[in-house]
Amino acid sequence: MDGTEQKDERGGVSVRALEIFVAALIMALATLVMYDSWLIGARWGADGPQSGYFPFYIGVLMFASSAIVFVRALVVRVVRRRFVEPQQFRSVLMLLVPSIVYVAVTAYIGIYVASALYLTYFMRLLGRYRWIVVLPIAIGVPVAMFFVFEIWFLVPLPKGPLEDWLGY
Amino acid sequence: MEAIDALFHGFSVALTGQNIIFMFIGILLGVLIGVLPGLGGANGVAILLPLTFSMPPTSAIIMLSCLYWGALFGGAITSILFNIPGEPWSVATTFDGYPLARKGKAGEALTAAFTSSFVGALVAVIVLTFLAPAVAKFSLRFGPPEFFAVQLLTFCSFVGLGGGSPWKTVASMMIGFALAAVGLDTVTGQLRMTFGTEQLLRGFDFLIAVIGLFGIGEILLTMEEGLSFKGEPAKINARVVLDTWKELPKYWVTSLRGAFIGCWMGITPGGATPASFMSYGLAKRFSRNGAKFGTGHIEGVVAPETAAHAAGTSALLPMLTLGIPGSPTAAVLLGGLLIWGLQPGPMLFVEQKDFVWGLIASMYLGNVVGLIIVLTTVPWWAAILKIPFSIIGPIIVVICAVGAYTVHNAFFDVALMLMFGVVGYVFKKLDYPLAPMVLALVLGDMAEASFRQSMILSDGSVAIFWSNGLVGGICALAIFVLFWPLVSEGIRRIFRPRPAGAAQT
């Protein structure tokens, strides 16, 4: 899914190319399912079907259906359509990449601080809001979350150094 | 009438102060998540589910099912005022709803949409009240082969009635089954497809999949569109409501047809989305004003809304009676039942009368309350939609992350959620339906168990699925439904007035 070449009109990944890629990926996944099921036994054991019996046939159906999608996408000639416009893809990445960082960072600094930073990044850099709008929301949302989860519903969320320091 | 007695008993269960408060909270939150992009019935319920573990099951299900009704109502608001379907089943509502709003008749369109939603739901609840006990009683006779046959029917209906490419439906469904098989095989104790990793031991939780596929996936799609909300003003007052109500009885045939299609598609899980398209298509074909459809005609709002709400409601019937959900949201509610320690299926009607009838009674009350709430609070919701996406978007991602984390208190789940988000985004753009994957993930273990038990009963012969009239009949129906697209391809084209590229289940 790298649609990063975005030079001219002909750049980028077409719907057809991605269609083929995804179908191939599902076929690979299906092969993996069949392989693993076969290893643990996909036949009839002494006391009934073995563990891999049902998943093996799931793998077979998965392979067959995605193979048909694959072949159809290869054979059928369609007007070349981009899967996603470069500009659009940039906006998608602008959300996706920070979200990955957000999730990774949560493990170390706790979800409250990470959420505050994530919200700040988004509103300040993408939304270009003034700090007077950004700060109340970036701080208010995690605080509200804290009250709802930790205090009212007694559901613990991941915490980091700041919460330790505050005594939670 | 046994059902009437039970229903009144249900009202006495549902009508406590606490439950009524939960009902209000559920509806309000439901409309909110229906209006917000990226949050919908299925993932909204999934995110709130961990918060209800400490509540009494009856109150919890009342709140969560009301959330579902609220989301069904809420989807109509964004479709009509902003031409953005908040939920896939309200796509057909935009065809006539938005043109009406453009003409300055937003109030009429909203009233019509809410009222027909209400009518659709009411018909479905009445059907459910009288049909559910009978189905439950009947299914007490079911053995493993019958259960597997019903599950087969469920999945065949998705392929046959879901619309879109049947191969992609099958592929998506099989991915769900494969994911469900990951982890410990409870029958033999064998590890399956864990490839030596510790995290995969627990398998894939469908709640995580739902939050990722529908939540993050939707947010990524919204991001792509850049989201410039251009809403029409919503003026709604008692006068507009009453005038519209006077006009609505004219379309009783359309309403009734919509409700019927909805109930049918909800019970045999085609889902609310195809039901709304089918109802719109049929209404356009058979109405005397068919030519006016698409230009802002009230009847074009009535048809899809009635069907969508009827389908959404009746999807709970197979969930309660057979343990087989008819929609992703029903699947999440089913997961909730299991967590609260209730085994869905025929025995639920025998052992948990309070729970079942309390829930059914709350459906009547919830929809009445819902109708009143949405009619009186539309301007607020329209105002919420004016909050820019660069503020609301990240907040929704944070809510999804918290929701995914609280399911098992695991970071790995949050990472999985993002992965499912990317899958959801790509699949939606390539028209792979997501609902079959979710349902297969939920039902995978159950389907496998009943299949295995049947195989053991018959000593490995598939002929057991034709061994008596009942199981044979269900299987025959399943196969008929599976090949339905071939039979009806010609008709289908006429039914769909617009190229339904946006139709996703």
C-alpha cells in the first residue's frame, strides 16, 4: 500500500493494482491457514475431526474466492483509476502515522499524557487553532476520561510517570 | 395470549427509575455516535461494553440497545442535513433527504425520517414479540446439525442478499472464520495459527476488530475527503411536525412494504443497508410518483428509513432466540450477553424471562422515547456536526484506543485495532463488505463446534445435513439464498436506480 510516488497524473497506485495486491495477500494468508491446519492435522482422527479440520476448509474457500477476485482483476480491463489522490493520501497519512506513534508512546507515558499530546498535535498543526482553543480541549478530554474511567466506572487505564508523580 | 402476559411482565421490569435513566442515556449517546463520523452502532456499543460489566445485565442491555436505536435515528440527521450518511444504512436516505433540505424542507424530511424509523421499529418489535417465543420454542428441538444449518443460512444470506461481489463477500467472511480459529482449540487443547507467539494465544477479539474496522477505518476515509461540512439549517417545530404527520399516512403502502422488507432482511441477515436500498428501489418502481424520487420527495425518505430501522430491530430476533446475530451491532450485543454470563439461544426464553421480556419491553419504550428526543433536539446535533473535524477526529481516535484497551487491558489490542483500521479503510475502498467478516469472527467458534458435533454424530458423513426434513429444509433454503444473485441479477439492476457504489453492508 505505498502510494507515495506522486509526481504526475500517472503516478500513484491504481485501484486495479491494489485490488490485485490485496487479493494476492488474502491468497497468501489462506495458504498460511491451510499450511498450519495441515501441520496440526486436518483429517479425521481417532475420536472425530482433528483441530485443523475446519480451518483447513476455511483456508480452501478463502483461497478459492480470493483467487477468483485476483484473476478477475487481472483479466478485466477497466479505465485506470487511482486508488487515492496524492493529496488525500497525505491527509490519511497525517492521521495514521501520528496515531501509530500515539499507540506506541502510550505504553511508556500512559494514555492520558499521550492523548493530550496527540490532541495538541492534531489541533495545532493540522487544524491551526490558537492555543486558547487547543489547550482546554487537549487537557480537558484526558481529565474527563480520567474521571469517567478511573473514578466512576473503576476501569484502570494505562498510566505513566505523571500519574505516579500525582499519586495514582 | 402468552406473549402479552410476558410483555406486561417485561414492562414491569423495564419501568424502574434506574432503567428509564439508562434508557435516556443510551438514546442520547446513541444519537451522538450516530451523528459523529467514525462512531456508529457497532463500535459505539463495543467501546461502552466494558463499562457495563459491573451493571445488572437487564439495565446494561437496555442501555446498549437504546444506544443502538439512538444510532439508527442519528444516522438520518447527517444524511439529510449534510448529505453525509453517518451510517451505511442511511445512504439511501440522502437520495431524497438532502434535496429536501436544500429546498428548505429539512424539518419535513427529518420528521418523516424519524417517524418512519419509529414505524419500522414498531412493526419489527411487534413481529419480534410474537414470533420470538415461537422461534425459541421451536428451536429447542434443534441439535448440532440444525444449528449448523441455520448458521449456514446466515452466511449464505450474506453472500446472496448482501449485494456487491459475492467472491469478495466470501473472502471477507473466510478471513473472519480464520481469525476466529486462531488461538487455543477448546476441544483438543491444540494451539492453532499462533506461530509461537504469545499475543496470538488469546486469539482475535471481535470487539477489537469492530472498533478498528468501523471506527478507525471510517476516520481514515473521512480524513481523505478533507471533510468540509456544508450543512443545511434545520428548523423544526411543532407545526412542521404536525403538518408532516398529516401527510405521512398517504404513504402507508410504502411504509408497510419497507417494514416488511426490513423485518425479512433483519431476520435472515441481509442487514439494514441492503434492506434500505431494496425498499427505496421498490418504492420508486411502484409509487405513482416514482419519477419524483431523487429530487426531494418525502416518500423517498420514508421508504429507506422504515426498512433500515425495521431491519436493525428485527436483527435482534435471531440473536436472542438462536444466538445468531443478524447485524454487526447485534453481534456485539451477543458478545455482551456472553460476558454478562447469559447464554443466548432458546433456553434464554425459559431461564431468563425477566431479562428477555425486560429487553423487549424496553424496545417499545426506547423507540417512543427516542422519537421524542430526536424530534426535540435536532438543532443540537446539527451544531455538534459543525465542530471541525480536526478537533472531533483525534478525540474519536482517542476514544477508540481507550475502548480497545479496556476490552482486555492489553496494548497489543490497541495496535491490532490500528491494523484493523487500515484493513477496514482498504477493504471499504475496494468494496469488500465488512459485516460478514465481523459476524464470522463472532460465530466462528460456534459454527465450528456445531459442525464438529454433527460430524461426530454422523461419523464424518456430510449427509447428516440432509438427514431429516428440518435440517434438509434449512440447508435447501441456504443454498437457494446462496444462488439468489444468479436468479435475480436482471431484476436487481432495475431495483437499483443509482449505481450503488457506496453501498456497503
